[in-house]
Amino acid sequence: MTTTKKMESVLVKLSNHEIIQKGDRAVRSRHELAIEILDCLVEIEGRSIFLEEGHSSLFDFCVRRWHYSPPKAGRFIAAARCTKSFPAVRNLLSRRKITLCGVSRIAGILTKENSDRILQEVSGKKFVEIEKIVASLKIAPKTRESIRPIGLQEPAVGRDRSADHEDLFRPNRTLENYQIDSNLTDDQADQSGGDSPIERPMEKPEHRYEIRFSASEEFCRDLERAKRVCSRSWNLEAIMGRAIKDLLEKRDPERKEARRRKREAGKKSKLRSQSPSKPATMSGVKAATDMKSSGKRVQAPPARSRHIPAQLRDAVFTRDKGRCTYTSSLGMQCDSIAHLQIDHITPFCLGGEHSLKNLRLLCGKHNRLAAREMSLTKR
Ligand SMILES: [Zn+2]
């Protein structure tokens, strides 16, 4: 008999009162276990244990090691930090005067000045009541940035997709700029905006994602301005998409390297087409030799520089696939693709050279950990 079936046969024999009592005990022990997990998280973060285990953050540790969903990981981490900063919160939790969700809700607004008052207000309250109290304080909660898949979208046949987003800007529109916008015809807007939005033919269902982040007033003003200087057919996705493409065109190491290769190939083919008797350029070594023999002053070789040539940086980025290469002793590789830094495996100060073999990508946290480990081995 399976464990579930055994449990069902036991439950069937219990009275209603006994089942309620059993459920109460389970909820109580679950609550106590949650507090134990918070205590562990405080310690794991305090000692940076997650870094040694190959995780870029406590959040990544919860998601990848404990298989927590991102919202659950966020709740536990917020609550754990809150109990560390405000021991009274842990006291409320252990007396079951507040839930873990309630703690994560107030975590972002507690300060030394207001904590006594707010904790008194939320003690013993339901979650919905806590939400009202937090909203009444008018402090914007921190929004965790997220990108999550939400499903497939059917092809839009003969439908203007931008219409779906037409109202996105309405809540923030002032009467003045709404009128200015309304006076523009599509043609005029096209002329002022120049090019058209990114074309995305929808022949088959495509995956769609929901992106969340909070933004400043300045960002919203710029976005509103971008909307006004573009054609009305540009929705929010089109505007952000073009801005991101422009940024990648300037800063993506892979694209820069591809452009560099193309330029070099172009130069080589140009040289080949020129007369072989007249070399177009003089090599550095030949130039130096000629200058020496002619008695001209020879420049000293440049001092050793920390500067890593852009071409080499881009090659390291491409080889490491734009991801932190730190790997724990158990083979867990950090999956951070943000805040990446170029690290010398043999440190520059110990004679480490700028070479593809001696360079690697590390996230900031693992770069600092590697530096700490290196200083320990030197002792
Ligand atoms: Zn890392």
C-alpha cells in the first residue's frame, strides 16, 4: 500500500474534531519549520555560504538548490533579512501574530524610527489588513524585476497589434500632452519619428513574456516623450525593443567582434588588390629598425599596462558565453550573466598576462571571492 493510501485509511477512521486537530498540528509545525528556514537563510547569507556553493546570490541559491519558485524565494529572503534587522519581527512570528507573507510585505518599509509603531499595528492582523496598512503609508514597495513566460499568442490576422497597447500611457497623460499627441496625424508622427517600428511578422503562434519592473518619474517622462516622437504604431514593446537593439549594437562584445572581423577582412582584401611592390604599411618592428639605423630617437617600449584591449575582452566574453565561469568543488557553475568582470587567473600583480588563456569571466561577487581565496593561499 502506498503512503498516500495508508494516510487516507488512517484519516477515514478519525472524527471531525480529530482531523481538525491533526491539521492544526501540521500547520503549527509548518510555521515552526518556516522560522527555522529563515534562521538558516540569515546564517547562509551572513557567512556568504551560497558563493562557495557556486551561486551568485541568496536568491539563486533558493531557486536552484531548494527549487523555490522566484516569488517564494523572494518572500523567504525578505522575511529572513527582516528578522535579522528587527528581532521583534521574529518574536511576532514565533508567537504566530504574523505570517511569513505578512513579514515579507512589511519588510521593505520598516525603519528604526517606525518599526515599533508598524509592528504594533500589524500584530494579529490578516494579510489583507496588513496590505491596507502598508498601502496607507504610501511608501512604494520594492518591485522585483522579472521576466516570465505567460504562454503562446495566436497570429493577429488583419489586426493592428499596437491597439492592444493604446491605453498604456493614458493613466499618466496630462491633458496638455494628450492634446498635442491628438493633433498629430499618423503621417506627421511618422515624419517626426523617422523610421518605423521593428517589424515582427506573426505567421505562427509566438511565445509571450510578462516583464515587470518599477521605474522613476524621469524614466516615465522619457518613455512618454519617446512615444510622442514615434509613430502611433509604436507600442511599448516596439519602443523598448528598438532602444535595446541600439544599445546592443553599441555595447555587445559579440557584435563588436563581428564588426571588427568584417573591417579586417575588408582591409586585407583591399591590400591584396594593391600593388605587391608597394606595401601599404610598415610593420612596427621594421619601422623601429629603420629609425635606429638612421640615427633617429627610438621610443622606449610602453610600460606594462592594466588595460586589456577591447578585442581581447570581447574574445573572452564570447568564449565564456557571457556567463560567470566560477564552478564549485561539486561542479555547480554560477549562472550569473550580470555584473560580469574580466579576471586574471594568475593575477596581474603577480605577472599574469593579458591573454585568452589567463583571462576569464566572473561575476563581481565571485571575482571578490577568488581574490580572497588567492590572498589566503599566498599567506
Ligand atoms: Zn558568479
